[in-house]
Amino acid sequence: MAARRAAGPAMAVGLSALAFALLDASGQAFWQGLVINLLIFIILTVSLNLTSGFTGVFSLGQIGFMALGAYASAILTLPLREKAAFLPDLPSWLAGVHLDWSVGPLPVGFLVATLIAGGLVSVIAWPVGRVLMRLSGHFVAVATLGFLVIVRVILFNADGFTRGSRTFSNVTQYTNLWWAGLWALVVVYVVWRIKRSTYGREMLAQREDRVAAQAIGIRVMEPRLLAFVVGAFFAGVAGSLYAHFITSFSPTVFYFDLTFRVITMLVVGGMGSVSGSIVGAVAIVALGEALRRVEDATLLYGLSSIVLAAMFLVVITVRRGGLLGEREIPLDRLFLRRDRTADQSP
Amino acid sequence: MLELTGVEIRYGNIRAVRDVSLTVGQGELITLIGSNGAGKTTTLRSISGLLRASAGRIMFEGEDITRAPTDRIVAMGISHCPEGRRIFGSLTVGENLRLGAVTRADRRAVAKDLGEVLEIFPVLEQRLGQAGGTLSGGEQQMLAIGRALMSRPRLLLLDEPSLGLAPLMVERIFATIAELKRQGLTILLVEQNVHHALDVADRAYVMETGRMSLEGPAHVLRRDPRVEQAYLGGGEVRA
Amino acid sequence: MIEYVVQQVVNALAAGSLYALMAVGLAMVFGILRLINFAHGDLMMIAAYVAAFGLGAGLALELTIPLMVGGTVLVGLLMERVAYRPIRGAPDVATLLSSFAVGQILQNGTLLTTRLAGQPTLIAFPAPAGLGGVAAVGPITVPLVNIVSFVAGIVLLGMLTVFVTRTNLGLSMRAAAEDLSAAQLMGIKVNRVVATAFAIGSALAATAGLLFAVQAGQINPYIGFTPVLKAFIAAVIGGFGSIAGAVLGGYILGALEVFVTAVAGIGDILPPGSVSPEVRAFLQQWLPSALASYRDAIVFLFLILVLLVRPQGILGQRDRGDSL
Ligand SMILES: Nc1ncnc2c1ncn2[C@@H]1O[C@H](COP(=O)(O)OP(=O)(O)OP(=O)(O)O)[C@@H](O)[C@H]1O
Ligand SMILES: [Mg+2]
């Protein structure tokens, strides 16, 4: 029974791995880049879903955590020579750090840097969440937006660590299809498990009606905080992957446009649905890419954002739950079809 | 004057009111009674267009108002004095009264009606410049009724005007209601205070869990054992 | 020293006026619909563009202003009708996110339009005669636009006060903001009141946009973002949904910002001999000039503090239970 349940997801993972291997071997850099981009967006959307979709406490600060993760891990993996050249004011305990160990072909240093980045971001998220999760509705949205602005101001001003408004470059390109794919798998699995756990049910219960949920003894603060901190961890991971993928970036990247892009994916897919987030990310990345080509051909820059925003409005107006609402694509029942009648008999 | 036939009202999937029929004739004072959650407020809200009936029909003076917007219903002459008074607490008493007549263009007539309302409720006159939220409960109720009168209604819907008031104030309010009726105003009164309501009303309807269970002349219903049992404190006979 | 203080006070009042003009529009709409309209900042941006094109085409300021206000009000009404009316009554977050989408459309629409018109993304704002330059009173010199901002703010907010207290429509708006369904029972047409709030908010935002553009000297499609955030903060500080609160919050925020900028680096600019070297060193250490660049972060920390300590703001009341 359990094996059969696992068969569907396992097949999906296996097929993805096969597709990655083919893509990897094909040497098609453009498509590889697009898929890596997609995987990072899946991580961001699924983690935002955990933070906001499950709990209803809408956070606009996710990209702030991503930014912190990106800078933290990039500083850790930057080769010493570049570090001395670009970041001369780095405190001495950081200036000598270069996480470049590898075991065979595996860059363990990158993994460690990513984990440290995620951990650091969670440590920051915890007090922030403690304070902000007390709010709700649009007030928490605006307070977390405030967090995003604060992160941005700090990144711009902490020259010694970030080079301020100048581009942070020469980051080693560690992120490839396998790293992004593995992390996406981890994030999807963890978030899906959380949704199935007591915590997940509490999140969804207090999302509908906080007061009623509290009245019947459902905790509000703990599940919200858990969602916020775990969501932040994965946003930090996404930041690290992103930094080691595009290799040069500046604080302007991590701001409102990116935030809104991820929100679009989340809402289109369905708040509360993990598979919905994946579907949403795939749909928006694909649509965004198609529109970008139209923009390039017609020189009508701005068109893609307009179309995506208009689509977002239409979804909110006519199908507020998004494509999937809270439901999941029942991959785990893929191989259970024939047993269904037996399952349902009392 | 007002006629509801087979009205059903839903909150989402929940049917709060089903198959309710009721008529109010010109000049009548009708009371609608029933226990908590019976659907009385819901029925009134559907008459004034704040809720849409999902089935049935609501006619006012020969016109179908089932789907009419609230502002149109108010303009036709129905004034709804809502449950819990709902006065505008940060606005002054004078502004609250002005709002009652906000859709009327004839300033002269409005000024005259303001005089009449202040005659009915003299306390309000001294408080015209005071914020509505600072009034006492009884004063707020008077303000709410006065505000509802400012639109010069032909039909007044009153939702539990005696709620939460001291006994003396309850007497005052019911005396006012009787006086308004005497002046020829048609009134549909929702009340929990069944004694008083049946005292002033011509006819009464009893609602139970979303349905009409009884109806008849007020003085008959007052003696009805079912009403006595349920609402007049178990068999106790009132003189 | 005294000149410095006077200049800063004028700056604070000017900034406060702009924030108040913006915050009032946000607060009016929020009061009635519980909608935080983040696209409000983009109305300001649109106004700046209309003004830039009008002035650039050689139109006089007296003609440009009506054109700008009219255009902005039209856009404001359109966005209410097309984007917000269909989702009226939807959960808070859904409406908030919609307003982000509307903002994206306005920003990129402007971007697209300027591109099609063969203009760069960042365009210089032609300073109109009568708004540029400085005013000098003795040793004190203040940019003229700051004085105009302050005066315009006071005049327009005064007119608004008359409107909401003296007219039936204004009264209806306040009633609708306090209790929408009770207001409906008065026979008030909700759509009309909402449209009025959007129209007035747009007109005030248009004025703010013009003044902002003159101050900044250049505009791009994204200039509305930070001001709308600030206006939101102002509205929250004052008490969201209350017009008086929004005005008060606007001036408090203006003062706070100017204060942060003014005290940053104060140790360096105090005239020699006015304070002891220890005090100067202390000021230089704790109020370095770099502090000024953290201004936005400080302002947002202040917002978060207000949200936590007094979410209903200074003048607000706890209402309908949906604010927290
Ligand atoms: N906004 C709402 N959403 C969902 N259900 C509601 C709503 N308002 C009322 N109800 C339900 O509809 C039913 C009728 O309520 P209503 O307020 O009409 O009763 P009522 O007769 O006026 O009671 P009371 O005497 O306590 O005022 C109740 O079961 C109530 O729980
Ligand atoms: Mg009731």
C-alpha cells in the first residue's frame, strides 16, 4: 500500500531526473538556464505558500530573506583574491573564509554555504516573525513589505559586505540543474509533509477563521511562526542558488518586481496547494518567457508585465482560489486506481 | 403595502430563512417575534435590500423590489432602523439626523421634519453638536429612530428598538412607537420584548428557525398557549 | 544655526504636506472599502507624466494643471471601475494584491507609452515658471516649491474639510467609512461615494505628483512606489481610515524624516566652539551622517512599532474587528 502510494511521486521524480539528464547532456545552455530559473521559482513559490498560503498571513518579505541568503552565501564562497579586491572592508573573521571544499566532483563548500545562509536567514526570521505574526490581514502584508524595504536599505548601505549599490560579481557558478532540482525536491517534500502534519492542519484551520480556531483550542502563533521561519530558510536557500546561478547581482534585483512575480505564481496556482505552486511557477515562467520573446521582437517593453498583471487580476476576480485552490494533484493515487473501490468500502 | 411571498434567504450554503410570507397593510403596526436566531433580522435585511432573497418575491406598493438596490428601496419610502442602532458614532447627532435625509433634495421640508423629530425626542435637541458615540444607550436608540424618520418613510422597519434598554426607557420607546402609529405611519416591528410588542401591534407573526410558525391578530396571539409557553414565560397569564 | 532650524522646519512642513495629500486619498478609500490601494502612488506618477508632457509641449502651467488633474482622476475612476469594483467584499489580502497588479499595469503602461513616444525611461521634469527657484527671506533660503507644497497642502486639505463636513456627499462619505451597511440604509449610493473618494484621492495625488516631480527634477515610471509606502505609514500612524488621522500622520512622518536627516551628521556641522569636543565626538559617533541614508529603514521600523503598540493609530478607533 505505502509502496504503491510512493510509486506516483517516485515516478514523477524519476522522470524529472531523466529529463534533467537529457537536458544536461544536450548542452542547450539556454534551456538549462530556463529550467534552473524555474526550479528556483518553484522553491520560492512553494516556500511562500508555506509562509502565506497555508496560514493566510500574507508576507511580502520573502524576497528580503532571499536577498539575505544570496549575499550571505556569496560572501562565503567568494574566492579569497576576489574578496580582497572587491570587499576590502570585510571584517577579518569573514575575510579569510572561502568555502571551496569539494568531495570528488561535489562542491561541499557550496552546500555548506547554502545551509549557513538558510540558517542565518531563519535566525533573523524568528524574531521578525515573533513580532509580525501577531498582526493579520493587510497589516501584516504591509509590515512585511516594510521588512523588505529595510533589508534593501541595509543592503545598499552595508558597503563593506555587499558593495552597496554596485554589482556583486565573480560568484562561482555552482548552481546547476542537479543542485536546483535536488533543493526543489527537498522543499516540495518538506512543505508537503508539513501540510499533512498537525501543524499544517492547524495552519489551514486558523487561516479560515482565527477566532473560531482559537476558541476550539487550535494554536495560532506556533504554526504561523513555524511557517514563517521554515519559509524564510527556503527563501534563503533560493537566494543562495540564485546567487551562484547568475553570478552577479545587486540589491535592486531583490525587490518588488520579483516579489510580485512570485505572488502571481502562488495565487495563480492556488494558495494552500503545493502542487498548485509548481503548476503556477511553470505556467508563469513559461508565459513570461513567451512574452519576453514577443517583447524582444516588437520592442514593446513592459508588455509582459502588463499581461501578467492583467491575468492576475482576472484570476483574483473570477477564480480566487487559483487553478487548484487547496487541492493537490493526487500523484500518490496514480497507481491506486484499481483499488479505489476496495479502499472506499467501509 | 408590503408583501413577502415564499421568501428564502441564504448565507452561503446555510438557509437562514425559508418560505416566509408576510403582509403589512397601510397604517398597520405589525410585529415579528421569535427567539434568537429565528431569522427576523435576516428578513428585515432582505426587505431593505441589504440581503438578496434566493427565492420568493417582495412587493412594495405594487412594485417588485426583490432585486432592487437599497438606495432605491429607501427612495421608495422604506426606512430601516437596524438592530444594534448602528448610529455613526464619530459623527455628531445633528449629522446623523442629516444623514437620515441625505437623499432628499427639498431642504425646507427636511428642516421642518428635523423640527418634528426633535419634538418627538427633545433630548436630542440639546445634544445636536455632540458625537453620536457619546450618547447613552436610550438616547442612541432615539437617535436611530429619529434618523430613520428623517427620510419621511411610508414604512418603518424597526429591529429590536428596546434591546438593552432600562425598563423606563423601554416604556418610552414603545410609547413613541404607539404615537407614530397613531400619526398614521406603517410599521413592521421586530421584537424580543413580546409583551410590549403584542400590546402595541395590530397583528403579529411568529418565526421559528427560519420559518413562520404562527400569525394572527396581536390580541389573539397573546392568549395563544404556544406563544405564552415560548415567549411569555411558561403559562403565566398577563392581565 | 537658526537659519538651519527654520529651513528644516519648512522642509518638514513641505514633506508633510505631500505625505498628507497622498495619505488622505489612501485613507478615504480604505475607510469605505477596507482596500489598501497601493496603485495610489502610481496615480501620482501618472500625474507627473501628464504634467511633464504638457509642460514639455509648451503648455502654460494654468492649462497643464487642469489637464493633469482631469487625466489622473479619469485613471483613478477607471481603476476603481475595472479592477476594484468586481472584487468588492473579497478578503483583505486579495484586494491588496489586486492593487499591486493595478500598479504594475500603470507603471508598465507608462513605460510602454514613453517608449512608444520615443522618450527614455528617466526623463527630466521641466520646472515650470513659478515653481522653480528659491525664496529668500534675509539669510534664509528655501526652495520655492517647498513653500508652494506647504501652502497647497493646507489649502486643499482645508477645502476637503469643508467638503466632508458641509456637503451631503461629504457627509455620506464619512458615514460610509464608519459603517457601510448602515450608510446604505440611509439611501446612500455606495458606488457614488466610492467613486467620489477615488476622484478626490486622485486629484490630491495629482497635486502631490506635480510638486514631487518639481522637487525631484526628474521622473520615471516607478516614482510612485516609495511615496505610497510613506503615505501608508502616515495613514497608519494617524489612524487608518480617518481623514484627520491621515493628515496628522503625514505631518508627523514629514517631521520624522526631516529630523532624521537633520540630526544625522549634526556633530560635523555644529559651528566650532558651540559645543565641547566631548559632546561633538559623542554626536559624531552616535549620529553619523551615514544615518541619513537609513532614513527609510528607520521610518519603517517606526511603522512596525506603531502597528504593534497602537494598531488603530493616534486618532483611530478600534473598529469592526477586522483591523487586527
Ligand atoms: N452574516 C451571517 N452569516 C452567516 N449566518 C448568519 C449571518 N447572520 C445571521 N446568520 C444566521 O442566520 C440565522 C438567523 O439570524 P438572524 O440574525 O436573522 O436572527 P434573529 O431572529 O434576528 O435573532 P436575534 O433575535 O438574536 O436578533 C441565525 O442562525 C444566524 O446564525
Ligand atoms: Mg435580530
